[in-house]
Amino acid sequence: MSESLSPLFQPVKFGAFELKNRIVMAPLTRGRSSLDGVPQDLKIEYYRQRAEAGLIIAEATGISRVGLGWPSAPGIWSDEQVEAWKPVTDAVHEAGGLIVSQLWHMGRLSHQETTGEQPVSASAIQAPGQAHTPTGKKDYPEPRALGVDEIKATVEDYAKAAANARRAGFDGVQVHGANGYLIDQFLKPNTNDRDDDYGGSIENRVRFLKDVMQAVTAEIGGDRTSLRLSPNGMVQGAHDPRPERVFGEAARMLNAFDLAFLEMRESRSDGTFAPSDDPQISPLIRVLFNGPLVLNGDYDASGAAEAVRKDAADAIAFGRPFIGNPDFVSRVRNGWPLREADMKTWYSAGPEGYTDYEAYTQDKAA
């Protein structure tokens, strides 16, 4: 390992999590579950292979039927789903890893063909683009705005999902508040035109996130809870032209919960996901948020190490490199080349492009 990469291989403690390195596996939607959201056994080997990561944030996982609008994505609201996750978390722990569940409500970015219900959101504002459905891509339908009683019930769904995640053996959870999904739909002004306690002012737009974090941390503890946000750029139709206002307020608010960490997905002009020329606000969040900060933004290994060395972040989350490189951590440590993953198999069924990528040492031996 080169000296320049050494910051990535220093252990660190995030709340209840003791990471052996500062390379986090970001959540990656890959399918391979039933249409009822029950994980398939393929996930056992998939996550076991990647347990070298300091922490695995498992793929986005639905907290309720209406919240899970991606066909063949997993859920965590039923006993059957909980039981199916147990051998997955056991496998990661047996391999010496840590794994948390990412709690997901897609809001308006779902389709009734998948959920059986009209999508819900902060407001009745239709999303641009198309939804994945069991019969192909279709335009997003117009959602209906959640009533205040429904908001409270949804907050309870998050808390129940967090409890279920712990029952399933996850070390903790990450609340998905990013990428234009339900929580982000409350935060961003172009997806929230409410005139009640959950819309209008910055304080009101942050309220739903605050309610969720309060409920989840009360259920499993702040030291086992994290959050993902995506402040800048246009992401799946959600955008804030002045993100420093609402996300600065969110960062200050989050300090009350003593979270394990905050992960921020920041798109960049040269990035592969929702490229943006908007100024990065992670330096502001670094000042306002008192807990550990994990950044995710198409970093390469040297850029990630530099970010940790300069104290811009405490760890870096990598997503796509983990798809084709189950031994991504070893490849970075040893300077071994990375393999490009086959995009055609990202969301397909079966082991191809999922569990059949070999480690570099296996490749070399072959």
C-alpha cells in the first residue's frame, strides 16, 4: 500500500460502529428480490464477498408497500422479509464485516403497477421521467399529497422498519433522505408547495426529516442511526437553487440526535451521477454538523485518501466500483487494477453480474 492511500486504511469509530478502514460500500440497488420484497438467497454471497469494506450500507430497502416502487427491490416491513435478511447479515458478520440497512420510501418516484396504490409525496407534483415497473418503463403518475395523519403513520413506518432491521441482524440503519425520494421531496422547494406545518418555511420543510430521525433514534439509538442527503444538483426532478439554507438547518437540527454519521451524495460537474455545477456545500455541513461525515461523489482512491487527509470527511463511500470488484478494498490497498462491471446486469435476475465477479487473486491464478 502506498503512503498516499494510508488515510483510507486507518480504523475509525462511528457511534456504535468500529470500522476497520474508511472505505464504505455505498447502497446499490440491484434487484434480486421477489416482487413482494423478499430478498433472495443470492444476497448472502453477494454481501459476504464485499465484507472487506469498513462498513456496508445495504441496498435501499422499502419501509412499506406503498414506499417500495422498484420491482424486485427488497423490503423490511414484513416478518418474511426480516427472516430472509438474517442469513445475509450473519454472512457479513462471519466474514468480519459490518452492515446497516438503508430505509427507503420512494414517494412520488414509484408506480401503482408495482405498489398497487397511487404514489404519495409532500405535494401533488408529478415527477419527470419514467418509473421502472414489472412490465417496463412508464411515466410517473401524479402523486397525492400526504395528509398530516398519514405523515405521522409514515414516520411510524420508519421506526418499525428500524426495529425490524435490528431483528434481522443489521448493525444499524441509514435513513435514505436523498436522491429525490420522499424525505428529499419534503426538503426541496420544487417538490413541496404545502402551506401547513410541513411546507413553506425552511423550518417546516425540515420537519418531516426531523420527525423521522427522532422516531428512528428513539427506536434503536442515535449511535446506530445514520442519514443520507443529497443537497446539490437536480436529482430525479428534485432541486433546491439555494441548498445551503435548508440543508444547513438540517445539519444543525441533526446534532440533537448524536448520529453515527451523516453521508452526503454530492454530484460534481465531472461526475457520472446527476452532474452539477452547483457549489459543493459539504464544507458548510462539515462546520455545522458535529458528527462524522462520509462523502460520496465519484471519488477515485487517491482523491478519497486526500479528502480524508485534509479532514474534508471521515470516510468515503464508493458505489459502482464494488459491483465488478467484490475485493475492491484489497485492490485499492495493493494497487491492483479494477474491473469494469457489465451495466446490462446491474438490475437483472440471477447470479450473472452479481456474484460471479472473481477477486483479483482468483483472476491472476486463472
